[in-house]
Amino acid sequence: MVKNIFALILFSSVFLYSCGSGGPANEVKIDGSSTVYPLTEAIAEEYRSEAPNVRVTVGRSGTGGGFQKFIRGDIDINDASRKIKESEAKVARENGMDYVELSVAYDGLSVVVHPDNDWVDYLTVEELKMIWEPEAQGEITHWNDVREEWPEEPINLYGPGTASGTFDYFTEAIVGESGASRGDFTASEDDNVLVQGVSTDKNSLGFFGLAYFEENSEKLKLVPVKDGDKEPVTPTIKAVANNTYTPLSRPLFIYVTKEAAQRTNPQNFVNFYLDNASEVARSVGYVSMPDSLYEVEKEKFQAFYSQSDTTAAAE
């Protein structure tokens, strides 16, 4: 009798852990891009009010760091400021993982200097390449190496770490090859560190997502970018939305595993994300997609999790 009672208590404890608040079945694990983080965290905050028994955790280890966890099956959703690389997709296939890519907003990369920098009026794409390409290390070290009329002061560079999708996107758009960059710059996966660095260094030059400039505009000076024969364009929400800020505008994504998509809580969260991304994106400094495109992404997601005869597990 005692053994039977003990077994019943043990079963009840396991059941409550699996189905109650805070247990694995009630958790949605997200990691990845520090650029996408403010959008995902803002949506997660609203979702926590809608579903208080679901624990939504959002990390920001960078797009690459997030994909490493994602393809191992350690997280349900990866925030990404670039598309998945073939090398990452290959590991996912080898691990038997299926996933879906969903576009959630647009963002522009901001090039910034210290507010006291009174010589940089704009930078061309060619000048940015001259500064950041691998061959620039040890060669382009002072501002007058870029333009003769600029001061003979050191250029102190700040940028996202190599695991960041922002780093991959910038190097591909500016240098012409993803990941190709000089190595002598202050790197961080945390954009707040980059903001702090540029805002306290008169000779600094850095880049990161436009949303982080919007949050810290009083500490930084935004640099217009000139692409070819076009006039220099300042990265604004409007310029990103109408695609006049080139080549530093980009889509932002979330990736969802098939296993997660067929579980009730992650499935509900992603549908909530797509229903609310347009409004929330604008509130946190991103450019929302047209409503019709959010509908397309929602239909894609629904088709993805409905592909199997397995229905979402009751949680």
C-alpha cells in the first residue's frame, strides 16, 4: 500500500513538472542574433502576459552562436540577421533536423562615429571597403589614409564579433565576401558594448543595427553612406522601407525546428509573433513588412507544422 502511494506521488510530481508552469513542456527556448533580440524580447514580453504559464527565454549569443545551438536541438527558435549558411544547414540535415525560415522585419545597418567627429560628412561603399577589408590591417590606420584632407588621427574600429549575423552581412555587402575583414578591431556580440566604445572614443568608427542607433542617438553621430553614383543616404526607417539605403538594408528572420513547431506552446508563440511583429517592429525601431507578407509567412508556418500526420502534442 505504501509503495503504491509513493508511486502515485512520484507519477504526479513528474506529470506536474512536465505540464505545469516552468516545466520543459511549458518552455519556449530562443537564442541568436543580438540585432533581432529587441524585437523577439518585446514580443515575448507581450506573450508572457497572454500565456503566463509559459516560460519564454530569449538569449543573444549572436546569429552564428544561436545556429550552433539550434542545429544541435538545444533551442526551439533561432533569431537570425542572416540566412542559414550551407555549412550549418548541412549539420542540421546530418542531425535529421527539419526547420522553417520566417521573415519578421527589415533592418538597416548604421555606420556611426563619435558626436565630436566633425570631418566625416559621409562614407562611400568603396571607402568602407578600404577601411574594413583584410588588406587594410596595418595599412589603413589613420583617418587621412581614407581621405587626405581628414586629420592624421588613428581610426579606432568597433564592430560585431565574427559569430554575429551583422558581421556576416556587413562584410558580404561591403567587402564582397561574408566574414572577410581585418582583425584589428574591438569586437563584441553585445551591441551595447559597441555603443559604449564609439560614444567614448572621438576617433572611433563602428557599425551595428539601426535600432541600436535609434536607442542611443544622443551618444552617436550617424554617417550617411554613398553607394556608387547615388547621393549619400542616411539610414532611416523610411530609407530602409523604400530600399533607397543600399547596400546596408536587410531582412531579419526567425528559424523554427519542426519538433518545436509541432508542440503547442512554441507553435502558439510563433503564430503570436507573426500576428504582432508588424506593430512591435515599429515600436522598437525596425521596419515592419507589409501585412500581406506577414500573412504569407504565417501560411508558410502553418503548412510547415501541418506536413506531418503528427498533431501538436498536448502540453
